[in-house]
Amino acid sequence: MLTSGDVIDVDLGIPIGSEAGFPRPVVVVTAQLILDQQPTLIQVVPLTSTIRNFRSEVVIEPQQSGLAHISAAQCQHIRAISTARISQPRGNVGAVKLRSMREVLALLMDLD
């Protein structure tokens, strides 16, 4: 079962323009209350090993996330995906990084 903050590998397909695409790790940001119901659609934030220091990105360390390198969670690229896209789990970003990501998502969407 998925947990909020899980880092999983997915295939996002061929990107158009500046979209995140291709096989890559992503962070599951769907609320745990929803994940507990085993949905077939979840919300994810793509990760990249290119660190740009954008305000819309959160740096993720490799320790517990299962990543090989420091990466940036590209909150500006949040998207819904089918759980059928999941190829393998890696780890979890932890509560602090997940909270940071959700704060950036709230800022991007002008939520309180």
C-alpha cells in the first residue's frame, strides 16, 4: 500500500514543452486518508537531479528516499497519474520534506 511521501518510479510518458516526462522517480503527495482507500489515481510530484534552486522546488536528500543523488521535487509539475504507471518503490521523503512540499503546493495554488 502507498504512503504519503513515498518515492516511486513511474513512466510519465513523452513530455510536451517543459513538462516532466520519461521514466523517473516521483513523490506521492496524495493525502493518506485517500491512499488508505486504495485509489487508482494519485497525485505525484516529479523529481529531478538538476538542482535549480527555484522557490517551487524542494531539495530531497538521498538517505531514506532511496535516491542515488540529491534531487529536487518539482512541485510546479504536480500531476495526477494512474497507479498502473508505478514500476517500483524506492523509499519515503519523510514528514518534514513532505510538509515542505505541501507548503510549496499551497503557495502555487494560492491555498491557505
